[in-house]
Amino acid sequence: MSRTALVSNTAMVMAAGLGKRMLPLTATTPKPLIEVGGRKLIDYMIDHLAEAGIEKAVVNVHYLPEQVEAYLGGREHPAIAISDEREVLLETGGGMVKAWRSGLLPDPFYCVNSDNIWIDGPRNTLLDLSDAWDPARMDALLLVVPKERAHQHRGKGDFHVEPDGRLRRRGPDEESAPYIFIGAQIAAHRLLRDAPDGPFSTNVLWDRAIAEGRLFGVIHAGEWFDLGTPEAIAPAEARLAGG
């Protein structure tokens, strides 16, 4: 049965990375502010949040932070809060933990990347995540997409989705896995417990959740665009323009 409301009114938006693979475009512009199809990358994600009814976006900043803060100053919905990582880039896991320990993230919360684009399926993708969330069974619920709907992506895949929705990583002897994590999840405070200090990847927390049988996935019903390099922009723009 579909929920009548989101499981959280808050999303963390990851916007602190250096964007090295997007050079030379990121030499003077943070990756979330790169334009694709006439819009800033971060606007695609913030608009998804606003359309779903998210009330607060916690945006972490590190690289060229003044540009990100100035640009987001023009947004009214959702309300923007900044998690400042100017001194040390904390990576994905460390960034979530800092915002959590600062009291910015409720239990649970959404966490989304700001440097790729997805197109919704029949309805807002964040609602699909919300409907599948079960705190009794889950520490985190990840949005994944089949490789055939992951445009410009050249990786080997990240996960297998078991019949009950649990995620299993691509094994060391496997050449590929059918699903790719596309930068959106619901996370519980339980995922962050006993987390390391300083910079670290969310993979550390996911691996523990996998071992405990508490990492699950939702298969994205739409399409996704991997925008890791400047060469990926033109094909994405052509497909977006073509509907």
C-alpha cells in the first residue's frame, strides 16, 4: 500500500566533491553548477526534492563553496541548510556523519548526489523509495538502475538485487552485475552508528549493512545519465531534448 507522505522531510545533497574527471570544466566551476541542457546539475536534483515535498535540503560544500552557497541562496523550496566541509573534504560517508552529528539530519533522511541526472518513471522517484522503506528491516534503501537504462555509464555494475530486495555486491570473480547505484538513498541513523571519524566512503557502512542483511534496493523505473566527464554532456543533452 502506498504511503500518503514521505518518510522524511529532509534530504542531504552531496555537493562537496572536486569533480576531477570533469576537468577542465571544473577548474573554475564546482561540478554541481555545470550546465546540462540549460540547467545546473544541482537544479535537477533540488527540483526532484521540491516536487516530492521535501522541506529541507542539507547541502555539503567544500570545493569552491562560495559559488555553491551563492547560487543556492536564490532557492526558496526546499529550505537550504549548509554542512560546511571547507577545512576537510569528508567523502560521502564522512559527510553524512558530520551533518548527522551536527543535528541536521532526522531519522531517517534522504541522501542524493548533485552531479548526475535521473528522469522519473510514472511518478516522482523519491515516492517510490518512500513506499519501499521498512525501518524494521533496513538500515539503508538504495536507488539502483539496470545497466541498459544507465546512459553513458561504462562501469561493470555494482549490485545484484535479491528476490526480497536485499542487495548483494558484484563478487570479485564476477565480470559484471546488473544494477548500478545512481546516487539516491534513504538512510537511518542506525547506518551511521559507530562510524569512523574523518573522511571515509559510505561503502564502509553499506558493507556492514550487507553483512547484517539490512541493505536493500529499489529499481528505478525511469532513466539515468552518468555525467562523469565533459564528453558525457552532449549525448545526455541530445537524449533529454528528444524526450
